[in-house]
Amino acid sequence: MAWVFLFAAGLLEIVWAFFMKESHGFTRLTPTLITLGAMIASFGLLSLSMRSLPLGTSYMIWTGIGAVGAFVVGVMFLGETVSLQRAVAALLIIAGIVTMKLA
């Protein structure tokens, strides 16, 4: 169950990152509230996963899911550019996540 919590926490990290951007520096109420709610839920699920998973593994996978997911969301919904360097960086993060899971 810890892996399910960790994966959900990573997805919620993507949600709060997107809505933080949409809040325009916390000047828009609805995106700000979604950001805060998703942050609380993400941290809560991360803490539940850490009951049985090592700190380094949990934190690295959580931030990796959030980083790569935010990159993908930025490209798909915010019109951010994809360069070869950015794509390679995302792939390296994914390789790190897979390696950490297998270790």
C-alpha cells in the first residue's frame, strides 16, 4: 500500500505545482486553495508511504514524479517548449526513479 500512497502523493505534487502557477503568485483564490489542499494531501500521503519505505527512496520518487509530471503538464497545457536537453533531463529523472525502485 505504501507504493500506492507514494504514487498518489507524486500525482498530487503535479496538481499543486500546476495550480501554484495558475494562482499567479497566490493572487487568485481558487487556484491558491487547490494548491494548498493538494499540498497538504500530497505531504500526508508521502508521510504515510514513509512508514514502511526508506526516506531516500520515498522522497526521490515523490520529487521525481512531481518534476517529470510538472514538465509534461507544462508542455501539454501551458505551451512550454520541449528541447532535446529538457527531454533528456526528464528521461534521466525517470531512469533514476526506475533504478531507485529496483535497488
